[in-house]
Amino acid sequence: MQYAVKRSGSSVGYCALSIRCGTRDEAGFHSGIAHFIEHTIFKGTSKRSASVINGYLDRLGGELNAFTTKEEIVFHATVLKEDLPKATSLLLELATSPTFPEHEINTEKSVVIDEIHSYKDTPSEDIYDRFEEMLFKGHPLSGNILGTKASVKKITRDELIRFISEKFRPSKMALTIVADIDEKKMEKDILKLADKFFTAADDAAAVTEASTPLPNNPQFDTTVSKRNHQANCIIGGLAPSLYQERERLATVLLCNILGGPANNSILNSVLREKHGWVYGVECGYTQYADTGIVAISLGCDKTNLEKCIKAIEKELEKLRTETLSERKLKAAKKQLLGQLAISGDNGETQCLSMGKGLIAYGKVSSGKENRNLVEGVTAEDIREMAQKIFDPANLSKLIYV
């Protein structure tokens, strides 16, 4: 198990246990099991019942939570810094000795199925899941994180225990802490906890998982009738992976310029501020171990959809053919670095980011390292990525109307 501790100036402490397994690792299991474990792992351990777990940090004024992605499951807690030993011990206990009581499993199936229905009733969420399913058809990344109503109903207690046994290995885990504490002391405490919860044999039976080549799926331009009040649209395609450093950083800058969270992003300026065609539009970049996705998403009145698409295509053409001026590049870098600094000033965000860095790269990058990486991106790097990602031959489109 890897670990990292970072000091902060707050009376609040944050801890997270990140595990390198997610939806893409469900081969041989019913789809949605990784997310279902996120729900049911709190329902009892060999030492504590569900009611005790639910109230353990609550009584301290703390919070316990979890989330699942296609490549990781994360359990995290927020407590007063003096209660961090209790919180970190609880996270490791949950990951190493869950009991999955049968009656709790049945109850939680209803909760997860309601969650599935909720997503289906939210077109802006459902369309992205559908887009990834189509883009990655035939690959483990195509799986829906929530699974399906039918697959969730079939998940068994034995299956949950087998998933934990195969996937929750110390070599796949990272424990991260952000708090105003003595780092050396906390590191010693973590090592003691590791000895308490793990043995040398815990990785011996780890299952070796072969990577699956990305499918060469044809691009698509699909319209689905949903009888929604507004139209939802996603335009996107494959992009660099987590491990293509130069290309990845250029893509981060490119997407921030095109459709980042700021009001001055290109698509927000054109589609919302100038024409008032949309309430919101964004360009997101999702990074996986072997690939990535850049996706432009929007919701608008059906009468404005074609105008929005044409405007987007026009801006993509500019990015493919025109190189950013030195002034615009400098401004874009400063804006991104500011956004990252403000986001990273949040202790919980820091803690989760550290976990991601450890399980992806085996290290936690410093603010200076990240700044240097961003500063090293050139205008030509950005144009080259625009040419690759926004090449019409790479782009697919999915519309809900």
C-alpha cells in the first residue's frame, strides 16, 4: 500500500483510501458490481454493524463517503484532525473485512435501482453514459458505472466477497491524508495500521489482469428520440491517456480554452453570451490508463440545435488551423494555473488528487512540477492536439431530442 501525508493549516483533517479498480475491472462479474460495493461496504465489517459504522464518524462531527469511477473506488472521510487515526483505521477496516449481510444487500439493490432510474430521467447524465458505451463498444471501458437494473438484481454476496478478494490488494491501494499534523508521526501511524490490516501474503493471490486492446469502432452520428423538452448533444472522440504526458497537458489546456468553466471560454462566449442559444456548454476531458475522451456537451432548445452544432464546428476548424498568439497562450496558462490553485486549496480535493496521483503514477506531484508542465506547453502543441482530436474522422455525435 502506498501512502502520502500533506500538512495543512486547518483544524479539519481529510483522509482517503483509493483503490485501483473500477467498472472496467468487472469481467467475470455482473456489471455494476464495483459501484454496488461502494454502497454495501458500509453495511458491516467483522467488527462493526452497519448502524455502528453509520454513526461512528457522525458522533465525532465527521463525514464518511465514497465514489466509483471506471478505474477506481475511493472511500474518504472528513474529521477533526485529532480524530484522523480513527477515520483512517475505519477506512482500512471497511476495505479489508466487509461482511455484506444478505438483508443489507437486498435493501441496497432497491437504492441503486432507484439511482439508475434517476440517471435515466436526467438526459444530460444519461447521454454521456450512452456516448461512452458507443465509443468503447466491445471494450471494458464501455460499461456503465451503475450497471443495469437486471445486472444489479443478480449480484450475490459470494460475488461481492470474490470481487473484494481479487481486487482489493495492498499493491492497488493508496492512503492519503491532508491535515495540520506532524507528518513523520502520521507516517509511523500509517505503517502500524498497514501491519495491522495487511500481511505479506495479501498480494500473493492477486489476479493478473491482461489489458484489452482498444476496439477500432467506426465513428457514429446518432439521433435518439427521447421526447425531451430540450435537445441534448455530445460531440467528441478519443484523446490522450493518463500516461501521454505532453499530449495530455496540451489537451487539458485546449479543452479549458474551448469549453472550460470560465465565462470567457470560446464556446460559452459564442453560444451563450453572444447568441443566448444555450444555458450551458462545456468541453470535458476524461483520462483513462490507455486512452481518453474529449466531449463537448450542451443542452438547448430544439430550434437552436443545428445553429449550435454549426457554430461549434466553426470554432473547431479555427483551433485546427490557427495557432494561438503568444499573448493568448500566456493568458490561457495563467487562467488554468489559477483554476488549479484555487481548486487545490480545498483539503478534500488535495487528498483525493494525491490518491489519484499515487495509484496512477506512483507519486504525488508538487504544485511547482504541475506549473512547469503547464508552462512547457507550446501553441503548436495545442494546435497539433486540436488537429488530432477534432479531426472530423475522429469525432462522433450523439443527440437526444
